[in-house]
Amino acid sequence: MIRHLNRIWALCMALVLALGCCAAVAEENTENPVLVTMDGEEYRLETIKDVLDQLVSAGYAAEDDYELAIEYFVQDKTVQSKITEWGLDQFTEEELEAFRNEAHSEWESALDSYVSYFLTEDTDEARAQVREEGVAYFSEFGYSEEAFEENLKVNATYDKLEKKILEGKDTAVSEEAIRAEFEATAAQHQAAVEGNVALYELYKAYYGMEFWFTPEGYRSIIHILMKVDDALLTAYTEAQAAYEESKSEENPDGDAELKAAMEAAQAAVLASKQAEIDDIYARLEKGESFVDLIAQYGEDTGMADPATLAEGYLVHKDSVIYDAAFTAAAFSEKMQKPGDFSDPVIGSYGIHILYYQKDIPGGTIDLSSEISEEIQESLYTEKVNSFYKEALEAWKAEHKIVYNQEAIDALTAAPETAAE
């Protein structure tokens, strides 16, 4: 019964929240009480528990959310009744033949993929054996050629239902509505991240969130990374850490000996690549392209990607996602305007020479065609769902539905008493 959790399901969820449950009916407190009556037909706990188990398994409900399961059940029955009334589940012989052919093709493709993945010996006998294993494997999860065919029919039925619901309805989304939604969302993004670079970067880097607002102060940086001997780099980072730890309020300059050790380790790292460093700066002074020098000397794989190279790494003075040495170099005295390049700086990955590629405008980003399409689809879905909700409310009014609220409340309060 619950095999088509799609657009109608989303609508059912909205209606459940909006409608809640209705008047109670008297019912004895048995182990399998009637929970809802629809057009005189009683539906008991056993039936609703099966529905709830499937919803829980799909991640749509909590284990004691009987009200949600009941409303889904009622609305599914309502929808199925309307589908039958309108004959939307009836198909011509040509349509049925098309379903059979498509289901056969999908089934064979699934089995071919299984055989291709698990086959170890390319013989007819081995192929036949693995194919049989594939049939058994898919059967365990309820998949078969007949199930594929049935699913195609169900999808086609609901496509018909959607078309019927939307007949004569205005589902167009205007450019003005898209622009208004974009500006409203951009304003929300601004309120969330303006003045909070750490939040902005962490959500972008680790959660993949795209903001429609950019904080002020970002610049595009590209760089040449030269990897160095691990022992040299470790000696420097350890000496640097020891020196930084020696600093205090009483001695802000830190221990002199530790500072000298750090500077010696730093010099050793730079000396290991001195020839390359000298060549890079000599060619930069002659006006050679920094991008060409990246291609020759750079070892950061990110800079090998044309898109990343064109955009650069977006760095803010308060950035938290980059090596601290890299961020500091990006805003050093030598990096005053686009076209400037930094002194060599040692970071966690080696020696960096940075190039100030461009400034990144702060504020609301441009409304791109991709964002416009995303908003258009979202607003269209909202419109369609409102029509679904309106239709379902009207269809439900055609039925006499009575809820046994006392029994439902008892189950919610003590879910351990529910039927197994």
C-alpha cells in the first residue's frame, strides 16, 4: 500500500500537520482497537501498525507516531478512491505493452549490471550461475520484472492524477517572483554570515552550502607551492611551535635561542629550493606570467584545475580554512593590489609564493541562470503542492472519517502496548 511515497506523500505530510485528528469514537480498550472508521469501514491497530512500520523504515515517522500513520493511511485511501473513480489506473493494451517492454529492459539491465560486477569467470555456465544469484538477490528486496512493471503503472497513474489536478491551474512562475525570492533568500544569507567569516567558510567548505551573499574583504589568490624535504619541514614546524610557545605577556618576543633555532630551520627550508625561488622571482620581475610559472614549478593539484585556477582561492584576513601562514601571506605588506606577489612563505605543505589575482566583490551575488532555474523549480513545486493540498482537502470532505482519539492517545502515550 505504501509503495508510492512521492509528490502525494509530501502533500499528505503537509495536511497531517495542518489537520491533525478529528472527533473521537467510543471503543473498548482491546489489544487491537479500531483507530479510524472511513465510510463505515473500520481499520484497526494491526493495519495502522503495518503502515507505521513502513513509514518508520523509510525515515518518515517516529515509532510512536500513530497519528501520522493514520493520516497517511486515510489520505492514501482517499487518493486511491479518486484514482478508481476517475479510472486513472486503467490503460490501453498499447500502454500495457509499453510497460512490459520497459520493465523487461530495466530488469535485464539490472541483472546485466549484477553479472558484470560479480562475474569472475567469463563462461556461459558462470554467467548463468551469477545471473541466478542476481535474481535471488533482487528478489530478497522485492525486485522482479513484474515489480518493475507494476511500479511503471503506479508512476503513470500518479502522472495522470497530477495532470488532472493541475487542469486549468496557473502554475507559471514569473520573473518578478523569482527575483523577489532571490532577494529574500540573499537577505537571509546576509543576516547569517555578514561579519562572521568563520561561519561562512565552514558551511561552504564542509557542508557544501552556497551562499547568495559574500562578506566584504575577500581576494582571489593563486600560488606556487613547492614541496620540500619532510625532515626539513618538520624541523621548522617544531622549532616554530616551540618558539611561539615561549612567548608570554612578560616576554612577548619569546625565547631568543628558540627564535634563532626557528630562523635557522626556516633558512634551511628556503635554501633547499633557493635556485627555483631565485628563478621564479627573476622571471616575475621580467613580467612573465605567474600562471606559466605555476605550470612549471607548482605542485598544488588544485592549481592544475582550470576552474580553480581561474577563480583562485578566496581568502579573507579572517579566514579559518587555510594554513595561517598562507592567509597571513595573502594580506602581507607586499600584497597591496591585484598583480602583486608575496615573499616566499613556509606553510604546512611546503613553500608558497602567492599572487594577488583580483578582489572579490562583497554583497549579494549576481542572479545566475542556474540560481534562477533552481528558484523557478522550487516556486513551481510550492504552487503544485498547494493545488494538491486543496484537492485532497476537497476529496476528504467527500468521505465520512471518524477517529478513535482516545485509543490513538493511549498508543502515543504508551507505545510499548502497541501490537507487535
